Amino acid sequence: MQQLRTLRLSRGYSLDELAARMGGMVSKQMLSKYEKDLSRPSPPVEQMIAQVLGVKVRNLYESSPFDLEFIAYRKLSGLSKGKQEELQAQLSEELIKRLEVQRRLGLHCEFKFVPHSVKRQEDVERAAETLREEWQLGQEPIENLIDVLERKGVHVLALDAAPEKFHGLSAVARSHGDFCGAMIAYRTLDAGERQRSTVAHELGHLKLSVPEHAEMDEEKAVQAFASAFLMPRQLMYEALGRKRSNIHLTELLQWKAFFGCSMQAIIYRARTLDIISDPYFRDWMIGISREGWRKKEPRALPAEQPTYWAQLVQRAVAERAITAETANQYLPGIVPESEVNTLDRRAFLSLPPEERRKLLSQQAAQVSDLYEPGTQHTGWIDQFVEQEPDDE
């Protein structure tokens, strides 16, 4: 059962908990054997496992054509090994769903996974400017960062129940060795300015390569990239000026709304571009700490909401690339229940006869074992005794 472990971990279940949710039908030792392909469960056990995990039986056996590589995984070092595995399993399951839907629709990832080697600040500036040019973003602020990334093929996943120690993570996917997609995940509890910073930071992990003996380490490089990507230096010079000796709070709050970045990020960027001096930067940071703004700034920006996945699922249903039932498994309620049967019947009847026969054969094979003599579905036969009709 190639996917059992991933499905179990993504739901946060230990072997003990899965066994308990199955009502003790099997032991955790047997479940472990199933995960390692040392044994295969009986059909009733398969059905119960699938029911508890909220999937179909076939999902327990399907192998994925996609291989995932998580970038900068050391950032999860503050989490327990179990929590790391759970988080990775959740993200893997979600990304693979999206890649599969894209594959069925014949869509290709526009994002290019070609890391830009950087050693110093100027390299980072050029990397951010190059990406903006490639994506034709110009020099203006990015109104909706998540929308831009998703349109370019980077799947953005919001984790509602992520641990506090988790902020963001990125990954790339390959199929048969070829790059086919990328992902950025973030914790949803953050204010809009922090959310954008986290997402841009993870984009930096996908776009930068920092060799040994560089002037900056990887974390500093990707954070510098995030600032340069969200606040292009030419636009910063136009907005704040080339040299400033004083910046008022009201002005800084205006630039916060303009750039979609935190006050701290703007002040840090101003120092990086030598718009303000180091002593003035330190004064500002001391003031921010004194006011308690390091964790929560005034005038928090609204968080951006990922929308591409819902649009992709709706398109896949309309084009009959997936069934309405599958769509509701991916995004509960996206297709009204009153329309599910009608849509799925139309999708099935629109298939060529050969494809319909293939699907029916597959479904028959999946349930055939349930009707073998002696199973719970045929036990009534053993009790049945044919009787002669009464003569009247």
C-alpha cells in the first residue's frame, strides 16, 4: 500500500491512532506491515482504512508519478521528527493533487527552476530585477503576490493548523527526472505584510543558489531577494529619495500600504540601499522594539488568499478531466451535491466506449473480492434454503 503511510501522516495519525479509529479491526503491527508492503489487507480492512482516511481504496495503492524535493528543509529543525514528517506528508499530498489535475488538463509549469548563483548584494539585486523582467512586472509594487506566483506555475499552499515554529517552506516536483512544478507553503496566522514577506522569502529559496565562501549566507541572501523583489531599488529611490536623515511614522505607514511590506522591512531595505545611515536604522529598530511592533505592527495589511486551486478544480470539472465527486473530495462543496450525479453521468457517457468499458472493468475488479463465498456480503447465501411453494 504505497500511499498508506503518506495519507496517515498527512492526517496526523500515529499507527496506534489509526488502529483505534478502525475500532481495533487490525493491530498497529499489521498496519505497519501494510505500509511496508509485507502484507496485504483483506477487502473489508481495505474499505475501513479508506473510510477512516477519507479516500477511495484505489488511492491506497496508487503510486505517484511525481518526486518531491523540499528546499531548505533545515528550517524545520525546530519541530519534532514526527511533526516534520506530518507536515511533509500533508504538503506532498496537496501538491501531487494539483500537479495531477494540471497534467489531466494538459497544462505546463511556466516557472523555470534555474537557480541564480549569488555571492553578494549586487548579485541579489540583479536576480530580483531579472525575475521581474522575465515576468513582465515592471517596477511598480506587486498588488497580489500570491496571484502572480500561481499564474506562473508556483502552487501556494496555506496551512491553517501549522505549528508556530513553522513559517514557510518550498519544494520542487519532478516527473521522470524532469522539473514539472514548484510549491510554496506558509502559515496562515500571519498578517498580510508578514505573509507576503514569507512567500517572497520562499521564492528566494527557489530562485537563488548561494555557493560556499559567499559574502552572505543563504538565509540572508533569500531575505535580501524578498526585499528586492517586493521593493525594487529604483522604485525605493523614487519613493523615499536617495538620502534621508529623517522619516516620519505617518510616512512609513503610507509606504507600508504602498509596497505591501512591513515597516521593519522598509527600514531595513532603506539601510541596504544606503538611503538611511546605520545609526538612524538602529534608532528606528530600537523604537519599533520599544513599541512592541516587532511581532505586531500598526495597520496590519489584509492577507492574500490563494484562488488558483479552486479555479483549476472548477475548470477540470467543466472539461471533464476529473469527476464532480473527486472535485468535492479536493475542495468540499465546490460542486453542489445536487449536480454531482448529473455531471458525473455526463462525463462518463462522453467517454469513448472502450474507455467506459475499461473503467467499469476496473471498478468491478476492485469490489470482486467482496463477493467471494464466505465474505460478509455473501454470508446470507449460507442461510438461504429454497422452499417449495405451497399448493393451494
